Amino acid sequence: MPFITKQDDQNVQLYYEDLGSGQPIILIHGWPLSGKSWEMQIPVLLNLGYRVISYDRKGFGKSSPSLDGYDYDGLAKDLHEIITQLELKNVILFGFSMGGGEVVRYLTNYGTENIDKVALISSIIPLVKKKDDNPDGVPQEKLDEIMNALKTDRITFLESFHKDFYNVGLLSKTVSQKQLEYDWAIASFANPIATIKCAESWANTDFRPELKNVTVKTLIVHGDSDNIVPIDTAGKQAAQGIINNDFMIIEGAPHGLNVTHAEELNGIISRFLTSQ
């Protein structure tokens, strides 16, 4: 199995999968899953002729954890390490949910010279938390509930979280029970410290001042029924703040639209990548 050993911390190894050839696309997964969450997109990207690289954020999937470095500077540094060690050029970055933060912080800290274009899918960008100047965000009380549940009964919380991820209810079976169990198993396996510290990062980081750094061609995709990261605090604001973007709204789609609306999302991605 391929791993990248961090140069500044030899105890941390980042697991990645590298498939195909051509222009590289790096897939950055959401919280609290792993690179496996891109399962329905990877074959499409390979068929389009891209080299597709997915990796597990440290502390998730097969990547080893650390005690710190879960703020977005640290996570963007990990992404930079992957790009550098694999000697990638003219890279396309895809960030799902929390992964959108790595994309934007990477552009802030390392610039756009080696980046061709980016995609923000169900992304947290630019801000999750409700504030006086962000009334559509998630209330602090709700975020506090999530943090407390992660610290006191993480495994039980993750079961209900993934139902919200796909908007599963008594009358809404958007995914199978097995899909829920699969996601729960991946999320439960993640390191508890990494899970909590990453949640603190996506809940509290305000990327609004950094939107000006996203100058490459950008795809923004969000579901208008996203109950995890509401479209008004994320996709719509991102589209207003990023200069060169294609903003696509998938009607009725939940946060996990990469699974529930995979065909529609894959079509949007394909058109974005092949358009001039």
C-alpha cells in the first residue's frame, strides 16, 4: 500500500491511492470519512483520462494520526506534501465538505501557480457557524451539541450524523441501510482526537477573507436540501465571493449528494472538466 511519510513528522504516514495517468486530480474527502467516499466519482474521472489521487486525511482511514496539526494550515501542509513528494504539476483539486477548506487554504498559503482548477462539492466554504454577519449559519448551540456528543458518545453520534448526511428519515430512504452502516464503520474507525479536532476546524474557521485567493476556474456544487452545511451559508456565499466560478445547485440533494445524486454530480463534473 502506498504511503507518504511526512518530512517534518516521521511518525505520520498519509495513505493514498494513485490510479490512471494524465493530468492529476487530487480528491480530498469530507469529515468524518476517508478517501473511500469518492467511490462513485473515481471511475468517471479515470474514464475521462485523468490521473486520480485520493488520500486519507491524517487520523482517518489508513493514515496515521498525530496529536496536532488539524487546523487548516496543518491540513493544507499535508496536501502540499502529497503534491511535492509525488512531483505533481498542473493539479486539479476537488474538496468535498471539510475538504473544501484544504483547497482554499492551500491556495492562500501556496498560491495558484501549480493549480489548474478546483471544485468545491457540498463544501463548508466559506463559513459554517452562525454569526451576526452570517445569519444563515449553524447556531453555536448546535455546534456545541456536536462537540459534546463527539467527546461523550462518539459512536452513537456518528450513527445519527450519517442519517442527516443523506437526509434519511422515516419517509425518506435516500440510501440503503448498508450504505449507512458502511459510512458508520469508516467514521467509527477514525481516530477520536482527529475526529474532534477536525470538527473544531470546520466549525470555527472563517474563510470569507480568503475567497479572493481563489482565482482559478472553480466549480461549486451544493444541494438545496443540505441539512449538514446549509446552502445559504456555504455554496451561495462561495459563489458570490469567488470570481471565476460555475455554481450548480442540485435540487433536493442532501449533503451526501456524491452518493444520492451521483449520476447528476458526475455529469456536472464531467462538463466542468471538459469545457474550455
